[in-house]
Amino acid sequence: MMEPYRIKVIEPLRYTSRSLRNKILKQVGYNLFNIPARYVYIDFISDSGTGAMSSHAWARMMEAEEDFSGQRASEEFVTIAKKITQFTYIQPVHQGRVAENILFNILFKKGDKIISNTHFETTRANLEKIGCIPVDIPDLTPPFCGNIALEKLESILKKERNIKAVLMTLTNNIKGGQPVSLENIKKVYELVKKREILLIFDASRFATNAYLIKKYIKTRDSILKICHQMFKYSDILYLSSKKDGLVNIGGFIGVRDKRLYELLREKIIEQESYPSSGGLASRDLAAMAESLKESIDEDFLKSHNEQVNLLGDVLKENGVKIFEPVGGHGVVIIPLWNMPYAAFTLGAHIYLETGIRGGVFGNELRLAIPRRVYTTSHLRFSGEAIGRVYKNKPLFSLKPINRPKSFFNFFARFRT
């Protein structure tokens, strides 16, 4: 499928020489996250906030009226968010991590255990800061490799008394974004409801999850209907709109309980701004409203999914070992070299030789594809170029010069 849109504004790629990239790598301690973006040729480090907004979203930003409270753009956004999620109360926030921080501090206390298919690094940090105990029990059975392992969950629920919530990430933010099935969502809900435990969704990539459900079970249901089927099983949801929401900043929280909504509003005005804005400008809320409508467009979702699969296919054709099935937003490369910090080393080599940047998560290199940014030619070039580097012997190995206790992949620095 070709891209279901035309490109009317362009941004030149930023070419750099190998000698400059070598100098940059040394300056940033061989950590890809530290490289200034102006020195990156093709950037796959994250799909968060890096997508291209539509002409309609940009137009809505220009039309928005900047008011302190009661913004029209906020009303429009809340209406659309309610339509898609069918949650009673919607609270905008400026990004997903704010939603986590505020929600977790209201809901949880020290000693609470939170079960998940997989906690992202920042989610885990927000929980551990409170004194909670995050536990991951993913089920990597294809095609729904984002599922929670049901037998493990049932066993934990029987043995433990301090389980406060199950947090399901849709798509599961591992292995490039693996989908969670409707069946798994429903069974998890049934298990936790027997014990009056909350089921919370981190739904930052909800539309991708819905599309992959449709693709794998071959249903004729619309993306909107599948979203309704997913969300009806959750008590609370939060998300970053910087992923499937198709904007560069923003997010929201959805709740069903009025008292919890009132507590959220109190925390928002303490920490962010007046609740109707959630810490955002009206223009951001206007873009969020338009882009949320676009997020469930099936042609767009299909196009993005095919881009991810194309990159995976080209990498495989060029001898690169990847995790399969590929995820909803990225391709995960499994390093070939048997050495310490192999993913960091591979990522640094790829950047040195090609100018292409990925992101290291755990022991793997993830290539996350920004939405509506790169063309088929960019992806083919990237897969072929990475393949040439992947098969070569490493030119150097990395030794850590600092080992941060938190967020190692973001802040670690190395030398050769």
C-alpha cells in the first residue's frame, strides 16, 4: 500500500561526514540518546512526539483562541476523546508521564504491588518512587506477544494480598510494540474484578493495538468499534498523545469515578494549570482534537504498519536478525556480536557508518518509525545500510565510564 497522503511541506535530511560522526560519538560517550539531532541523518530513536501533523491539525492550531480556562479547544478535545474511549471523565495533560505521576500518587502507596505485561522504564520509576513494587509477566506467544501471562497472573493473585492494580500497556512497549488481544484483555479483567483490583490501561498506542487486533483476527469491525471493545474492560486509562495521538505534545487521563476525577482536577491545578487546559496551550488542545480523530483512520494505520513490516523485511533480506513478529511501531534488532554492551556498540557503529540512529532498550536496538515522516525509499535505504554494518566485525568495543542506577540506557556513557 502506498502512503495515503500527499507531502506538502518538506524538511531536508541532515547529512554529516563520517569523521564528524566519529567526533560526535566520542563527545557524547557513545550513547545514541545524547547525539544532537542536527547530526542525525535518519532518526529512528523514538516514535514519541516525532510524527508529522496533518494540514488540518496545523490549521486548527492557528484558529485556536488562547484563553486561561473554559477553552473551546478543550471542549472539542474532550468530546472526541469521550467518543473514542467512552469514558465518562477526560482530563487533558501535557504528556503521559505527567498522567502517570499524578495518577499513581493518588491511587497507590508504599508496598502496593502493580502487575503489568511490561512496565516502561519511566512507569517503573514513577512507581518505585512511591515505594510500589512493579512486576512484569509478559506472554510472548505470537501473534499477540504483548499479552499478560494469564496463568502467572492467576497464581500471583491467589498468593498475594497487596496487589493494587494491573497495568496493561497497549501496545506493549517491548519488542517494538507488541499487540494485546481482546481475549487477553477480557480474561485479565475477569480475574481482577473478582478481587476488586483496578485494571488500568496505558493506551498510548491504542489505535495500533486495535488495528493489529483487526489484522490478526480478520474481523470486519471498525477501528472505533474495536477501541470500544478494548476500553470497556478498563477502570482507568491514560496515554501520551505523542504516539498514536499524532501530535508533538499532549496526553490525557480517562476515569469513570467522579470522586477520582475531582481529585485529578485538584492535582492538575496544583501542578500544571487550570484543569481545562491540563498545562497545554489552546493550540495544542486543538491539534490534539483533530489528530485524535485522524488516529483511528484505518488507511493511515495500515500504511504505518506496512512501513514497519517493510523495514523488517529489508533488514532480514540483508542478513539482520530481528525479533518477529515485528511490532506496531518499530523493529527490534538482535545484536550478532557476543560482547558486553553489544546493543550500544551496534548502535554506535550504525550511526558512525550511516548517520542512522536507533534506540537501545535492554540488550536490543530498536528502530522506531515516526508516523508520516519517512518514505519507502528512506526505509529501504536504512535497511540496506544497516545490513552492511551488521555483518561486519566491530571496529571497537565499549567500556562504561559511568553506570547510572536509573535509566541506564538514557544516561550511560562509554569509551572505547
